[in-house]
Amino acid sequence: MPVARALEATAIVGDEGGAAWRDRMDDLREAFRVAVERVDRAGRLAEGWTVEAATDWVWARSHLTTWQHLVGERGWSLDDYEERSVRSILDEILAPAPDGA
């Protein structure tokens, strides 16, 4: 966490470390895009979402700052954070499963 926060700070002020932060965040977004594309290919992306918009949403909702606010500052347990954030994100971007699935 301290390394991530330092890299994030360099991105804000434009220092060279900011490139490393952006690279890591771009890699994370790409991993989410791959997952969202699988959801879309399965016909489960909720109405109103595109792959790009859903990817951006998942990436933003999963951002390190959200974890820091809830776990680091508000004392949420890691298990509670993971369970609630994953459930919430899936509820937002997944279409209901077809009957019998």
C-alpha cells in the first residue's frame, strides 16, 4: 500500500513515477476488460452497458482509493470489502441469468 500511494502521488504531481502508476492501473483495467468481454460474449452484460463503459465502471469501483477509504480508514475487514464490492459490481453489470441456468 505505501508503494502504491507513493506512485499515485507522483502521478498527481507529474513526476516520473507517475508513469509506473499509470502502467499498473492500465494493466488492471485491461484485466477487467478481458473479464467484461467474457461476460458480454456470454450474453450476460446488463442492458445499457458497453464493454468499454462496464470496464471503466469496474475499474473505478475497484480502485485502490476505495479500498483505502473503507479498509484503511473506516476499518472494514478485507473479507467484508471484497464480498460487498464484488457483489455490488456484479449486481450492476450482470444481466439476470436465463431461467434454468
